[in-house]
Amino acid sequence: MHGVAYDIVFNRRLWKDIRLKADLSYYIMKDYTFVSKWSGAPIWGRDVTSVDEMHKKGVELDISGHITAPLGFYLSFSAYDYDNKDEENIYADEEFSNRAKYRVNAGLDYNLFKNTKILFDYKYQDEQVTTKHEGDEDDPPEFWHSYKIKVDAYHVFDLAVEQKLFEKWGFARNAVLKFYINNLLDEEYQENDGYPATDRTCGVYAKVDF
């Protein structure tokens, strides 16, 4: 793959440690290759296809910092649009038009005590339509069966409590214990491929460096 990429990046500190980064992009990609969903399942479990020319337009916004000393936050927004210039590869149009255009990620972290932190995260994805193509890999695409799955927009919240156990103990460093609840409100939503996503999940995570 080769091509030309244009990026306009704005990066600035707004107040104290609060920073804003904005990235406007326009990519012209030649011989663009990607993992395909419409072709038959090959022996290695995936297949790739390519288009002569693909244009990608996007915007990314990120802002993060601290509202008060113990309260931090982050917020990111992204939007992408793909334009296939290869008129012969109509399947690429379906592949990229089915992708969610808008995504939002946000979060808060609060230092409840010196070594105890509460984390609250949120993610949003715009609605999309996933196109499935099924058939024998030896048959031409016109003999395949195609159907569409609508994936609704969704909002998911996660909550966690992180406890720092110690910074150094012998060869061990930075020990952390985390209790988390993913999909806090038990949202019923689908992943990008149309399959149901995980329900509310509780767990414990531990990390230590050596």
C-alpha cells in the first residue's frame, strides 16, 4: 500500500494540565488491502482483498486533564468516512459503508484516598449495518447469499475501583489490585459483526511488575 496522507494537528494546553488535541485527516491510499468479510473463508480463517484507490476522511478530538486535584477526566470523539474509488470492487463499498461513523469514549477517575482510585468509563458507537456474504469459496460472488444485520447505536458504562498495594517490595514493583464491573447497566447491544455483546461482567484484575 502507498499513497499520500494529509493531517492538520492542533495541540494546546487550555488550562493547568487540561490539553486539547484535534486531528483533521485526509488519506489517499493506493492498492489498499484489508481483511475481507465478503469473500469465502480460506484455510487460514481469513481472507484479504484490495482496491486500487481508497480515500479516508476523518476527525479526532481528544481532551484530558484534571478538573480538580483528585478528579481527572478524558473525552475523545472520532468520525471517519471512506470513499472507494475502485468502481470494479463493489464489495469494498459495502465493507466500508457498513462501518460505524461516529465513536465517543469518555471517563472520570477520582482519587478517593491516597492509593485508592475510582474509575468510571463510557463509550458510544453510532449505528451501522453489517453485511454478511455466505457461499462456497470456489463459487463466484454472484452465487453467494447476502443479508444485512442492523447494529443499533449503543451506550456502555464501566466502573472500577483500583487499589495500589505497594510501589516496591523486593523485586516486585507497582502492585495494583482492581475490582471492575463492565457494562454496568447491563446494556443489550451487538458487536460490529452483529453478535450479542457481553452482559454485565464483574471481575478482579491484579498486576505487578518485576
